[in-house]
Amino acid sequence: MAPPLSRRSLLQAAALAAATPAITHAATGRAVAAASEAPSVWTAQPFALDDVALGPGLFADKRELMLDHARGYDVNRLLQVFRANAGLSTGGAVAPGGWEGLDGEANGNLRGHYTGHFLTMLSQAYAGTGEQVFADRIATMVSALTAVRSALRTDPKMLAVTGRFGTAQENVRGSYQYVDLPAAVLGGASAITLSAWVKPTHADNWARVLDFGNDTTKYLYLAARNGSGVPRFAITANGAGGEQGLNGTATLPLNQWSHLAVTISGTTGTLYVNGTAVATNTSMSLNPAALGALAHHWLGRSNYSGDPVFAGAFDEFNIWSRALTAAEITALQSNRASATSAGRGTLASYDFFETTGGTFADASGRGLTATLRRTWGGPSHPGFLAAYPETQFIQLESMTGSDYTKVWAPYYTAHKILRGLLDAYTATDDDRALDLASGMGDWMYSRLSVLPEATLQRMWGIFSSGEFGGIVEAIVDLHSLTGRAEHLALARLFDLDKLIDACAANTDTLNGLHANQHIPIFTGLLRLYDATGEQRYLTAARNFWGMVVPARMYGIGGTSTGEFWKASGVIAGTISGATAETCCAYNMLKLSRTLFFHEQSPKYMDYYERALYNQVLGSKQDKADAEKPLVTYFIGLTPGHVRDYTPKEGTTCCEGTGMESATKYQDSVYFKAADGSALYVNLYSPSRLTWAEKGVTVTQATSYPSEQGTTLSFGGGSAAFGLKLRVPSWATAGFQVTVNGGAVSGTPVAGSYFTVSRTWKAGDVVRVTVPFRLRVEKALDDPTLQTLFHGPVNLVARNSPTSYLPFGLYANAALSGDLLPTLTPVSGKPLHFTLNGTEFAPFHEGTEDPTHAYFRRSEPKVVFGGLDSGVANPVKSDGTSLLDEIWAEAPFATKSALVARVQSTVDSWVAAGSLTRANGQTVVNTAQQATYVS
């Protein structure tokens, strides 16, 4: 490995590289892409998604449900927010809403993120299925985003639409565009008429038709809607409290043309709506001349920065230096001003006849050309791409505390877009996608590289606003494609040193932190280790994983409560209706597999199986829907919880990662040793692997987890390597392997890999038997609160009560220690059981049944083989019962071995005074009389 690169050396190299022209990806895409091989430090490597085909079964069924959404959802709705931000036509598309629209939570400050998720889903779907529809949809989105970036690189251009009389200028909602009029437009007039045709498209209170003023002290404005939703004109030289106003009487209709006019003459002001005088004020002491020179003369923008920009269209706008009569105002309703006795405005007259460009001619004869502008100016760099202005990124740089209504994780959103573009490029070889991604990297580097280190550390430490998701991982992936030093330097600018240093020192500081803000940081650190060789990145990621698993992990593999972490080891004490944010499981899976690439510890794949087969599969509803992904946000683990598959307002982060999870189920079934010496079979899932370098195929046929094992069949040529079969940590007995019908020697060990080395050839068949047993896992802080597993499958009780259900499991326990005989299988429903009239079902079933993931363990009587001794089951002060202590020694080879264990345990409890001699003898006699399942 090369010596570690310091942040300083990377920045110096980046500065030199930035001075040279950027590569043109359109010309070099495939050559550059060849650089994105697996990092040299990985001792195990993944296969590409298109190397592994899913076979029929649980995963394929779940994926198909999500593919309905991938095929059916109108991508123009996703693109609407991007096109609007660039001032382009949205084609009538309606934004998705929820987090992906201006009316959603926190004013839609996260919009654009969902488009990135969707691109990733489409890319994975195309790789996994080869269906052309997914490639076509990717191309549509990449084309649109290319046009968006091109539009953002220039001054805004007119969006010509059909007007009241001819063409009109449309301000798409979310474009933040307005028309800037020259300073002389009012001409110092004391009498005046303002006239405008408008077609509002959204009911925004206080959106201005016009606002001429200096600031929030001296101004005059005409709003399409005031706080009561009706038109208002006001003029003031002393702020809002000094306004002299005129209010309309009815709301302007949306998506219809309305005419507004205001006249001022002497002390009388009149407001007209569609030719009718709706308000008159005869005590107006102010007029434009009284305000003097004003700095701003805007159509569509307010001097109050918090007011919305007018959304809708402008047609003819005129200003006269006199008050038109009521008859003249009436005449304007059916004709352009030029065709009426009033004639064109004498101070300004804009027809909006233009169809292109960003300026509007003044037909008054005064030559006061108007200019279309953005409220935020424009991007600081040509690589900028987002669905909202750059202002969120700018404001973050001066923030000292979180306020997601103003700034909501802009670099998080940038990550989703960047990741989606990189995945689109990988899937379809579309060089435009890489060019967009590279441009985003250049833009972020131009912003962040000039900030002081203290500013960066402060930014990344801010809850929510400073969240940046998996952007470091994506940027390192970008660097592997471009080879540009500034991209690697950019990745290191996201280092949150206090977190990295604490975890590198194995100091747990997670209590109180937002879980999903921090988990993906560590996958990024692993990729930085790959690129720089800096050991603290690897050490921090490894230690962090151990702080979450198992100390902050629920049985299903999820983590977090209300999105945050609590103290280590507190599980029962954190269970709520808002546990296990689905994004957290998604990101823990990414971290686990990436750690495995560095060190092939089976614990990472044990966790992967747990979280994948339970929380991730269970987060997807078993229902097709083209409009919604139907994925949970939280999975509440409180008793009687019903999963919500349409969370919050929609288009949330968890629905985004849920789309991704459901289209990459095959990504960790198989890994290969970096030197080609071994094939890791991590998951027992129906699938077909094509290992091109070896010239072999491996087809796995199984209905796992309904089936307790799998069959692997080899095809193609012959190749020598070790077949590493994962022995799950819960598979404590009976794991067996045969090759072509013959047993393989060796002793499989739970929580390891069992290796079969030979030269494999077409026709070879490997049979793996993985016996399941029923077991419980206890909450770390309350051993009486337990969750039930059958092999890898978490079983949940389906019942409506909202308090923990009590269950005992020892009553018919087998000599092996398997608790399954206590339950009764449900005929025709694999992995379904009943106990005391309650049905237990796999967590992975995406239903809307009330469920109990945890239950209260209750073993009031000593029972063996279904035979009740009548003796109460005594319990020690630490919560351990007599039966717990007896069964802790399972498995028992024979009944006699169990009885001997019962006798020794009883003797110990009698000697300690915890059990009477008579009751102890009754327990032993019951154990001897009972009949057991072996």
C-alpha cells in the first residue's frame, strides 16, 4: 500500500489539478470507467449486480413489487422540481409532493433527493433484469438533468406561454424568477395607474405582482393575495405599520387570467379587479413621487425576503402617469392597451411579446428594457446541479445551530443526486451522467476548499442541516472514475474529526446523536482508507460498527429510536412506535459489506442476513403500487404496532432507500477472494452467479428460509477454488455439506465459513443443510423482554393488544434445546406457528397486521415435555429462573443427560435455599416421567 496521504498534500495536489482543464467525459467515458476497479486493499470483492440473477422466491417476489413502481411512476414528476429551479417548462407535471415539493415538510428543502434515489433504483433494476424500459427512463432523466444544468449556467430565459392576448411570461413555481424593471420606471409621477394581467398558479399569500421600494421601510406593492387571500395594494414610507392600503373582496381564481389595476390621484386610490372597482381609499397621503427614488422595481418579487415569489404568468403590464378613468379601465378588459383610448402606458409598457431571451422591450417610447432575473443570482460554479437555489449551501456556511426549515441537509441531497448519476453511468455507459457527476464534484470542491477548517467542522457537526449522507463514499467512487486529485481532496473535506477520532480511539460518543446522519459517514471513511491508506479511517469504522451491533441493535437488525441513539446497551428502554428507522438498516448493511471487503469476519454477514431477512424485507409492503414504493419509515416495536407503508407526507428518505434496497437484494449473496482463490456464499438465496473470470456458473436452488438448506449446481468450465459456505452463528448443530452426494469431512463451526476446496466442473452439485431451531434473544437491559427467531427469521406475534404478551416456551422444549415443539405449525403456511391461540408469523411479511416483535417471557411453572410438575419456577435476583439454568446446558444427548442436569441444578438451588427439598424432588420426578422430542 502507498503511504498515507495527508489532507494537506491532497489539497495541494488538487489545487494544481484544478488549474488544468477538466477531462471531457463525453470523449473518454469508457476509458475513464476502467479505473473504477475494486480497491487494491480489498481482500474480498463483490460481483456486479448483473453477474447475479435472482431466482424465483421471496426476494424476486419483493423486487417485482418495487419494479411495478419503477416502471409505472411518471419520471417527469420527479424532474419537475429540477426544471422549475432552472426556469424550464415543467410540461404540466405535478411535483411528487411530501419531501419532494415546495408544500412539503420544511418547505420542501430536501427536494431533489428522491430523484437521485429513483435513478439508483432504475440503474439497479436495469442491471438486475436487463429490461430496456429502465434504461430508457434513465436516459430521459439524464437528458433532462443535462438540460437543467445548461439552463442554470446562463441567465434565466423567458418561458413563453399563451397569454391573455398573445404570449406571456411564466414564472414557474420554484424558479425564483422575477422581472427587474429599470429605476426610472415610475418617472417621479404623483398620479399613476398600474395595470397588469396575471394568471396565478398557486395560492401563495403575499406573493407580489409588483413591488417597488428600497427595503421593508419605503415601498409600494400590489399582491395577488394578502394574508386573507385577496388582492392588496399598499404604499408606505414607514414600513408595514405605515401602509396606506386597498384590499380586494374576493380571491383571484387560480389558472385563470385576471386583470388588476390601481389608480392614485390626489388623495384617492382605487383598486380594480377585472374592471370593477373593489376598494377605494380617499385618505391616501402618499404617492410614488412622495417616496422619491427607489432601489428596486420588481414584478413577481417582494422586498420582504420571506415572502414567496409570484408563481404564474404575466401578460401586458402598463404604467401611466395619470389615473385612468373607470371607463378606460373597463376597456382594458377586452383589448390590449394600445387598442384602447388609454393607449400604451406612458411610463412603461411591456407586452411580453418576446418568445426567447431574458429581456423584455418597453413599448412606451422610454426604452426601459426589463430583465428576467433569479432572486439568488445564479450558481457559483458551472457544475452546480440541484432542485433548489444554491442559497441553502451558502446559508449552511454561517449556521451555528440547526433549523431545517431554512437549511435541510443540502449536501445530503447532493449526495443522492450524485449517487444516482454515478449509478446511471455504471448501468448505461451514458457519459452525460458522469459529466454531470464530475461537475457536481468540481462545484462542491470550489465551495468547500476555500472554507476554513473550523467552519467545515462546525457545519458537519450540526444536526440535520449539516447531514451529508453517504457523499464521501460517492465522491471517492467519482474519484476512482475521474482520477482527479480535487475529487479525492473534496472527499476529505467532509471529515468530522471529533467523531472520527473518538471512534478510532474506541470511545463511544453515540448517545444523543442522530443515527442515520452518522452511519453512512463510516462507509465513506472506509472508502477514504481505500484511497489514502490512512489507518484511522478503517479503525474508526470497525470500532463504530461494534458500538451499534449488538449494543444498539434490535432483534430485526434495526437501530435508533425516534431517529436517535441512546446509551449503549439500552434496548427495552428505547422501544417505541418510532424505533428502527429504515434508512439506518440500509446504511448498516452497506457498512457491514464494505467492512467485509477488508476483513472477512463472518459477524458482518451474520448481521447482514439478520437485517436483510427481517427489517429490510419487512419494510416493503406485499402490495403492488405504481405511484408509491410502499415502504416504512419507522418500524415501531411497541406491542400491537401496525406498520405504516405510506409514511409522513411521502417521498421520504426511507422510501428512497427502500426503493434501492428492493432492487439490489442480490448484491451480497456471493463475494470472491481478491486473488480468485475462493468464492464466498454469504446468503442462501435462489440465484445464478456468472463468474466470468473463472468461466463458471453457480446456480443456487432453494426456498430458504422456508427451506432449511440450499443446493448449488455448477456449470460452464472447470476451475479450482475454495467454496466458502457461511455457517450462521445460530446454526449450532446439524450443518452438513455434501458434494455429488458424498459427505464432506470436517466440522462446521457456527459463526464461521466452511470451506470446500477442489476443482469444480460442470455438473457438480453441492447440498447444504442448515437446520433451524427456535430460539430467543433477550433485550440487553431486560432479559424478560424477548424476541423469537426460527433460524434467521424473526417471528412476530399477530395480536391487537398494546401491552406485552406473556409467553412461556420451555413447556415442550426438545432435548436439543430447540423450543419449536412448544409451538404448533400452521398447516399450509410455512414459518407460521401458534402458541396459546396467538399466531406467530415471519417479520418479513409486509402486512398491516398488528404485531408484537417483543414479548414478556413468562414461565410460572416447571414443565417438562408438556408435563406440569405443579411447582412454581423460582427466579434468582438477577432474573435467572430454575428452567433457564437447566436449559442453558442444552443440547442433551439423551433424556438421562437432561435428568442429570435437572438433578444437579435442583441440588444447587435447594442448597442455596431457593427451592425446598420436596419441590426439588417433584421437579426431578417430573423430568424423569416426561417424554421429549429429540
